[in-house]
Amino acid sequence: MNSTLLPPRTRSRRSPAGGEPTVAFREPTHESRETRDGLCITVYVPGVEADGIEIEGRGSDLTVTARKPHPVRVNFSSLHLEGVQRDYLLKLRLGSGFDFSSMAAEITRGVLTINLPRRSRADLRRVA
């Protein structure tokens, strides 16, 4: 007896305007290390190019959105790739001790490295 395993279906939601369905994101694997000058966050996003990454620091939150290229394949319906081709979304609450305007990021072979410097003591007093 043969059985075929299919990938789990991706839940999709209709956008509020009733347009195209939006596909759920997956949370990428990530690591963070404290450095002398701030914080180094390593995010693993295989299959993502540099132009598909958006990094936003707002308040005390850091949001990383990494979108994979989604080529249209002739036999797409038979491949069932919708379960594995999801984009990545990482939301971290880091606090007010980091300077998001001075962060630096680079991506190499699907590994995104974000360096967040600490705010100076004078900046921290202004925030408080």
C-alpha cells in the first residue's frame, strides 16, 4: 500500500479590502549576542536576496521582513510549494537602549547580520 504525504496547507487570510489573500509568514531562526558596543543579531533567511529585506526600528521594537523571490513555474500546481515558500517575519522587543538610526546590516548566503549600537547616556536621559 502506497501513501503520499502532502505538505501542510498554508493558512491564508483575505486582505481587509477583499483583494488577494495574504499568506502567513514564518518566524526565522535567529541568535543575538551582546557586544561591547551594542547588540549583534543574526537571522537565518535562506533563499532571500538583499532587495527582499526590510528592517524597521520603531520605539523599542525591531521588525525584520524578508521576502523570497516567488518565480512562476509551469508545473506549480503539482509541486505544492506554497507550504515551504513562505516569507519570513521577525518581531523583537529590544527596549529603548539601542540606536536604530545607526544600525548596520549585511546579508551573505541567507545569513542576515544586524549590528545595533547602544544609545549614549545623554540620549537615554532624553528618552526617559
